[in-house]
Amino acid sequence: MPNALMLETMSSELLTVAERAKREPDGQFHALAHLIDVPALTCAYRRLRKKAAVGVDGITKDDYGQDLEHNLQSLHHRLKTQRYRHQPILRGYVPKGQGQHRPIGISATEDKVVQGALRDVLEAIDETEFLESSYGFRPKRGAQDALRTLDRAGQGGAMNWIVEADIVSYFDSVDRTKLTEMIQKRVADGGVDAAHWQMFACGRAGRRWVFRAGRGHGPRISPFPAPREHLPPFCPRSLGRIRRDATPPGEVHLRPVL
């Protein structure tokens, strides 16, 4: 299940989804788009940072909030009728050390709202797959939490190895076909699929073509699939099977901190 901090902010509808996802680990969801309603979009808007970088249309959070109710009603209608179109993503770069720069994608404010609401729905399902020792790109968790866990394990003598690995240019090389197939194993809802695919098909500002790989680092939903796409053996069902079948009695099993 999602962690306690996440449960505190989850709507009753999303909590029901999370409970079913935990109860039916191989189940598929066919009706989720209705959860991306005006209240859900409002919550996603409220979470946006006031000083966040603006996208290609130049509209800030305050600008969009000037007529918030009308804007969100219009947005919800376009999502419901599958007429919503994600605007092109503005490309930017941030320093990452040693003279290198990390490319980031900056979405328009309205698109950030959709990403936030969509991510809430998908995470309600996806979060049920993870162990408590997983921290990478998960809600209400971060690198400092992982370091504290490692520190406690080290002091308690329960840790023998630390393995560090990095996926080079992950966000620029995501296989979109595999990503879509991964999501569709659990989510078979045309409305959700259409909204998610818009974030792939929007392209980049100033470009007429659409990227066939990658999803850009920066959009609110971009880190969502990262823990599962490249590390499926560390989902709880798989790891539990490894513990039962391969760990000799009396030995401490491998417990990843990701």
C-alpha cells in the first residue's frame, strides 16, 4: 500500500483504487478517467509551485488561477471528450557539474495540472508494487530517507554490500512502447491512455516532429515509471519469491534501497 503520508492526502476514490490494486495484484482497471475530475484537477493546481518556470505559452500559476473555476471546467470537458491537447514542451538546461548540462522539459501550467492529476491516479495503483525499502522517484520519499535507512542498517550490522548504479540519460532513452505496455497491463482505460500519450505526442517547442524515444526530465509525471521500468525484480512479489526460494536458512536476505 502507499505510505502513511500519501494515504493522508489521498481521496476516498483513490484509496479504493489503491486497496483493490493491493488486493488484486494482477487485476486490470477499466474505469479510471472519471477520477480526473474538477476536484482532482484543483488539487493538482494547488500543489504547483508559485514560482515554477513557465512553459511555451508564458502563463504562470497566478495567471491561470485568475479564472480558475472556468479554466478547470474547460480543461475537464476537453479531457472527458478526449479533445485535450498537450502543448509543446519548452526545452531548457540546468548545470550538472563537470561542465555538463542536464536537459529538462518545461510544460505549460495547464499541462502540469493534468500531469499531476494523472500521476495521482497511476500512483494509487503503482505504489502497491513496492517494498518499504524503495525510495527512488516515489511520493513523500527522497534520497535523505534512503540514506537514513542505510545508516540504520549499517549501524545494526545488517548490511554487507552497497551497490551503486546509474542509468545514463534515463529520461532521454525511455522506450515508449515498453512503457505504454507496462502501464496497460494494469490500466485499460482509453481516457487515461489518451491523456498519457499526449505527453509523448506533444513534441518540443520549435520542432515540428515528435520524439520517438525519451520523455524529457522536468514534467511532473516524467519520473513516475522510473522505479518499475528498469528494476522489475525489486517489486515485492518478485523479491518475495527470491527470498523464499534462494535464501538459505539463517542468512540475511538482500533488501534493496532504491
